[in-house]
Amino acid sequence: MNKTVPKTESPRIDDATADESVPANTSTATGGTSEEFPAPEKVPPPAVAHSKPNRKPHCPNLIYAKRVNPAGYYELTEAGYELIFEMSRRAAENHTIASALGCSRETFRTILKRDERAQEQLSLGRARMSSDLGNVLFQEAMGERSGTPNILASIYLTKARCGWTDRGDRPLDGVTTLNQVNIQLGPKLTDDEWKNFVEGSMKLVGGPSDDKAD
């Protein structure tokens, strides 16, 4: 026999008897919030950084150069000319020399165009570097540094300084070159043309021909 279980209703809690310790979601119809849940503060968007940051102007090193006017006109000192020569002799790039002078690469390029002595010191430094390196290679090739000739240094010097090559496209000094001969082949001869050519050649050299009987 089936027994019916009586339904029990869940207890109802009136607003007046509700526990005050449990805050309810009391959002108003106008969009406001209760004192228990204050509205979040609006955070301003992050500032967008400029694509081109402000660059500080280059300040010249007063030991080597000084700025004559605010437009960027530089005037080198004696120490500046010596610096250009010494750094170029030590294989320093132009932008490295400009950084040592305290100016930009564009300003140093302008100095070289305007100041002939600065360009001369740069060229002399490069020439001294080439001479020093060539002297080191020569000493290695001749065995003056280690006591044994260096074949690799000798090969490099003969190619770089003497113009020697192992490709054979350049003749050595004092060797007479032969005249170049170009041979051009004509169109293919027919049988009759070839026969006439052979007979004519035999007549020129005095050999036998088909016209002579045995």
C-alpha cells in the first residue's frame, strides 16, 4: 500500500524578520547601488606614449670641440684634431669618433665637409692604419716576428699589394701576351662543294686529283 507523503512548504522569511547581517542585493531601479556595495571607481586610460621621444641635444666635449653658436656650429680644438687622427688610426668608425667629440654623426659629417683639417686628419689616420697593418703582414710573411715565414701572409700580400692572381686572367709583368685568334665556322658544305674544295686544295699542294689518270 502506497503511502502519500504530505508536502511541506518552505518557511518564508519576511523582510521585517530578515537577518540584517546578510546584505541583500538592493540595486535600485534607477541604477544606484546600496551603501554596502559602492560603485567602482573609474580608472583613467593609460597615457599613450609619443612615437618620437624628446631627444636631448648633444653636448660637445669641451676638451675636443666647442659650440660656437646655438645653431650647432662646432669648432675643434687641437686635442680634437689629435683625437680624430688617433681614433681613425685605430679603425674607429665615424659614429664612434662623433660620440667621443660629443656630437651626432650628422654633425661630424658636416664638420668634415666644412673643416679641411678634420678631413685631412681622418684620412691620415686611415692611411697610417693601412701602413701599420701592411707592415705587420710583411713581417709575418718574411718571418721577422716569429722566425718562420708565414705562407698565408705571403699569399695575401702578393694578391693585395702585388696584384698577383691564381685565376690566370691577369698576365704577369714582363710577359708578352699572344695574339688572340678567333675561328669562325661557316655553314655546312654539300657533297659537291666539299669535293670541289678537296680537289682545289690538292691542286695547290701538287697532289693527285681525280682528273689525272693512273
